[in-house]
Amino acid sequence: MPVCDREFDALVIGGGVAGLVTARDLARAGQRVGLVERGPRLGGRVRGSRLAGLPVELGAEAFATRTGDVHMLLAELGLGNHIVAPRRDPAWVITNQAAHPLPESGVLGIPARPLSAATIRAIGFAAACRVACEPWRPRSSHDPGASVASVTRDRLGVRALTQLVAPVTEGVYSASPETLPFAAQAELAAAYERSGSLVRAAREVRASRLAAGGAVASLTGGMQGLIAALDADLRDLGVTVVTDAPVDSVAPAEASANALSGAASDAAAGVAASPGAEAPSRWRASWAGGSAEAAAIVLAIAPREATRLLAQPGAAPTAPTVPTGPTAPAAPTAEIAVETVTLVVDEAQLDQFPRGTGALIRPGHPRIAAKALTHATAKWAWLRDAAPAGRHVLRLSYGTRGRSPATAPLNDVESAALALRDAGEVLGVPLAPASLVAHERARWVIPGRADAPQLPPGLFCTGEAVAGTGLASVVPHARRTARDVLARQPVHQRNP
């Protein structure tokens, strides 16, 4: 049933994981909930497809296990028995001169065992000795906004930065270590603050992740199973879900407009609202062919979209919240355009998994445009079992902060040809055009990190930009947002 001039207790704008989880928790608390998604499907950057009869991931393929939040959600949805761990092979790093396994590390490529054969092979004996001595060096003093590169260069040296850390930040976080804030790596930064050593911090993070069952996990059949389960649960809970509905405005409902105008004028003048000041009690969201009113609206969308909606006539001005002290977040970062090209190929030489479960490519490689390759049939046993003998699924990623994807100007056939050439270079196995069985391309815009905006009463925000990257950050933030909505609603607006 489409939402058209309907009334809800809460309306969620955005059908990614953050929006779905927020809507579910609100509905479970007895709220009348609507959810509006601008595109034709739910799930955001969790997106599956089928190629040559195989289920493949075009977006997020796994979740970090550093907290139990995602596990708890999956258990609630009846998916606890479907959680699987990847093959325990190290990722590889491809440099201009060589390919080598990434040394055992805690995070960001920082070696937990600096004098291991893998570390020496990657950065040389002298550089490995410097890293091994780092725990006994005096603590360093770094600016709060220091980059990953500046901290790594100071503590571990240039070789460790360029050969180990840079390929990881570019391949995993789509950002140069020069621009990636060290404070944004919360686990590592906290461990470093405690120990004063990057190597000790890497070991601590690694031990924590191993205790949680490994660094990442996924679902048999792919992460799209999470979206299907959330969608089904929302409908069972009576949530009204609308797709293909780009919201074009969010503003106070007519009855609340006068109340907001005074508050907006005070906010623009820098005057704090008094505790007894009247606040808008209802908000209205509108889109082509529909509208809805709600006591609370949750913006589970990219910051640029939220800014556009709140800049419409009648909406309240927003200003960034600027926390201070040790918990203050890093400065906002820009959006990143990323493309993935997924290939299904027939090549028996890949049965040996020549680069383990995948590889990260050092930036500036003269022959490889991709930043990372995932050998999906090597990484996930359930997919390997589903594929015919000699058939493999490879996913290549392109694009990083400040650089457009090399595939951006290409059509789908050309991008697949580029990905096939890159895959052959990365894997050390030439892949002929005839080996290509199927391919699919996906484009993503990863929102930049931003502080949560200061919103008028009744408006809330969640999602990757304010929560942090990955489901392990997005899910708990969405659940906290749902609790905030419930806590701030007057008692008479809650359903029993």
C-alpha cells in the first residue's frame, strides 16, 4: 500500500541497512512506521546479483566481527546459523616489482610479528628491524588530526608505510594514508593511546578480533540474505515500505510551521531554545505522488541529500555539532566514487588460488588500474561449492578519494575487458577473453565522514557518514537512533 498523505509515529527516509534497522526497531517498539527509499531496491551498498547462475556480491560482502552487534541482529532475524567465516589465507600485496602475502597484522597492514619471514619479504630486513624496535621507542606526540601516514611514518618508517599500510588504506578504505585521519581508526587509535606503540596496538586489535571469531564474517548465500530478512520482517511488523520515491522536501507540518519559524529565527541568531520553547510536533515529507506526516523523521541518507532536503523552503537551518576533547571526531571527509566489476571466468589454473583470497594493489602500479581484487570462490567455501569445476568469481574495485575510477569513462564491455586484464596481472595467470563467462558492474558513492548535524526536535540522522564505515558501525548506530526517537517522543505519541 503506497504512502500517500498518511500519518505515522515515525518515518524513515532511506532504505539502506541503517534505515531498515532503525525502522525495524521502531516498529518492534509499537510505533506506526513508514519507510521511503528513492531507488527501486532496498539494501544500499549491500547488493547481490546472479551471474552464470551463481549468487555474487556487488557491494558489501562481509561484516567486521569486532563487536557483537551484527551477530545479534542476525540471530534475531533467524540467520545465526547461516554465519560463515572466510578461508584463512592472507591477502596479498602487489607492488611495482613483486607480489607478496600481507604479513600477519592487527589492522591497516601494521605487522604484529615484525621479524616474520613475510614481513622481511615485504619490506626488507633493515625496515623490519626498525618496526621490531618500535615498541621500545619513547611515546610520540601527534596532533589530534594527524593522518595515518604521519603516525606510521614516524613510528614505523617509510617502507612500512608504502609497502604495507598504503595498499591497505587505498584498497579497503578507498583513501590515501596521507588523507585518512588516524583518529578515525577507533580500535587502533585507542590501543595506541594505551600502549604508546603501533606494533603493540596492532597485536591488541588482532587478539581482540580473533577472540570475536576472526576479523570478518558473512552469510551462506551472501549478505543479500540480511536485506531479504529485514524486508520480510518490516512487512510482518506492518511497516509501510515505498520504493522509487525520491523525497524532495522535509518541512514542519502546517500545524507546526509557526512553532518552528520562531525556533529557526532563534537558531539563526545563535540563541539557544529555552526548555519550555514550543517545538514542531509533526513533520511532513513529500515526494512525487505521495507525502506523509510523522512525529519523528529519521534521515538515513547521505549528508548531501539531507542538506538538500533541509535547505528547502520551510525547513529548519542546520549547523554542525562540534564536540571537543578526546572523543571529538576527525574532520569531515569528501565523498568517494567507487566502481566494482565482478567477473565469472573459466580458468583451471585459478583452482590453486595463486593470490589467496585476494590482493591489494600498491597505488601507482604501472600496469594495474584496480585498487583491489577479491577471489570470491577462494574466500567463501559455500560459493566455491556452488561453482562448477574450474569456474571462479573475481571482483575488482576501482576508485579512491581524490581519483575517479579508471572504469568511469568506459562502457560495461570495456570495463569488463580492463578488469580481466587487471585480474590476470594480479593473479599471475593470463586470462584470455574467451575465459570470461559473465560480468556485472556496480557504481557506488561512499559518503564522506561527517559530524552528526544539529537538527530541530523531531529530526534524527543515521547512516555510514555519521556512524562510520561498515555494518559493525552502522547497525549499532541505527539501533541507538531508534532508541533516541523513542526516548524523545512525548508519551502520548507512543503506541502501547
